[in-house]
Amino acid sequence: MTHPTIELAKELISRPSVTPLDEGCQELMIERLVKLGFRIEKLHFEDTLNFWARRGDQAPVLGFAGHTDVVPSGDPAKWHTPPFEPTIIDDHLHGRGAADMKGSLAAMIVAVERFIAEHPNHQGSLAFLITSDEEGPFVNGTVRVIEHLEQRQEKMTWCVVGEPSSTNHVGDVVKNGRRGSLTGELVVKGVQGHVAYPHLADNPVHKAAPMLADLSSKHWDNGNDYFPPTSFQIANIKAGTGASNVVPGELDVMFNFRFSTESSSKGLVQRVESLIDSYGLDYDLKWTFNGEPFLTDTGKLLDAVRIAIKQVNGQEPELLTTGGTSDGRFIAPTGAQVIELGPCNATIHKVNECVKVNDLIQLTDMYQGIMAHLLTE
């Protein structure tokens, strides 16, 4: 069986667009959007290709957001089939990016084609925000496009991000928010020396250990109905020269917060620095802010998503905010209602990444249903 979504997904997967490369994926999408009357704005920043496409001049604006880049495939010999040769095996489409997220991009394009064919004079506007920098450092992708749009006060009312949100079958889970992410890189300073002469050295590991125990046991917040309590995790710790007879001169610690809407990045920074200061340590601390938490708990978009999913598979989706971050964190602060709806995430970033063929077909119908509920009377 052939289906336009599957055929387009195959074309996209066959292009080895490892971050930040695009390898022609966006041109393939643009070519089809131009035929539908979309105005295309190519926004290339440094090594990253992005585009903003819009059909219509009026509000409300329903946008589809996604990325053409994929993570590296790893050793091709470990794959059942070559990672960039899309292959259907047992009703699953295999290939790097099948689930994350070229399958979603294909479903978006085909859904929009069908919707416009049925509703050429739809209300409001349709838009696409596509980047090749989601899997990488996320410096020159969606965040830069949003900055560009904000400068001229062009905003999305609603945004559907095609990240793989589902668990067992498409539409069983919708991500209606994400936790914030904040990373700290801490250097605790001491004095290097010989272990036999500790009075001539100053061991930063010994000095920092009580502080790290305090940090790791701290209760940050209680979470809420949509978010679990804020989590603090030490991701990496290192010190010393590798020799057993040398007191290290520095201790390097990397840690990360995944935080709920009950906390803020500013508040967490203040609490951590106050705690470290209370131990009288000599230290440097660098912060990397990866995004505040966002939540869409009510509104027309969420209503439309629920209706569209139920019409396709008869199921009420579960709303979750679990998992990592997504580019939705850059879009939500503009005031847009943001949700993530995509295929199952069981194989993303893995060897033999794949997605159910029928899930992509149903996802196309869901996207089309969302448009019908929001942009038609």
C-alpha cells in the first residue's frame, strides 16, 4: 500500500541530514508549500537552515513546528537496513528520523495539502517553522527564528510541534508542556599537593563533599498537577591527575535541574549560589539556561487536539509533561498555546529507529482534524 505521507517520509529519510545539515529536506518541503500559496522566508543563521512559511494574513495563526535534522546513526553495521535507506519491515517504516521527526513532517505537509484542497479560503493563517538545529546546540535554529518574528510582532496563536509524543500508538499521549532545564558547571578550587603532606595542600573534594550532599538532598518544590517535583542530578564529576599520590587542585562538577512551573531558573540559581556560599568555598560557577517550563492546560488548541485524536482512534489522549526539552520552549514564551503530537518515541535516537506505517497515516488525519476545528466555522 502506498500513501502520500509514507512516500514523502521516505524521501526525507533518504537525505542524511545529521545536525546541522539539512541535505535538501527543507527545499523538498518548500516546493510543496509554495504550490499551496505559502509565502516562504528562508532564515539561515550561521551553519543552520531554517524557514518560516505562512499562508494568509489574518489571525489566528496555526503553526506547525519541526526539525529536519537527525542525530548520527552510529555504526551502520548494527542496523537491520542502512539507516538512510527507508525500508518497510512488518508494517514499520525504518530509517534514521522515521520517528524523530521526518514522519511528522511528512504528515504535516500532506495534512495541509488535504485541508487546503477542502478549505481553500480557510479562516486565519497557516504557518510552518522548520529548523535544522533541534538535535544540536539549538543556538541558530528555532530560537533565532522566534527572535526574528518577535522583532516585527509576528506571532503564532497556536503551535503543534511534531515531536514523537506517543507511547504505544499515535495519539495516546500529548505533551502539553515541558519541564525547564538549567545546567551548572561548578569548579571548586583547592591547592594541589602530595597526599603524604596534606597540610601543604587543600583538597577541594573534601571541602565540597558536604556541600554536594546538601545540594543532592535538597527539596526544591512539590511540583503540581502537571509537573513532578523539580529534579537535581549530578551528571559528571572529576578531579585529580589520575595518580593516587596527588591531592587534586580542582574539582569539576556538572549538574542539571529539570524544573516545574513551581520554580524558576532565577530562583534556582539564587538558591544554589547561596548554599555554596554558606560553605565558604572558593569556586567558579557557569550557568547554561536551556529553557523555562511551559504549560498549555486549557484553550482552543488543546480542545481541538483532543477532538481530532478521538475522531481518528476513538481515544482520549493522556496529557504529560515528561521527557526532555523541545523547541516548544522557545515558542511558548511568545504567548502561543503549544502542544506536541507525534508518533511513538520507543525507538528515537536508537539503532533501527522505526515508526508504524499506520501511525503516520493516522497522524496525518489528526493534523488535518486540528486544522478543521480551528480554522473553519
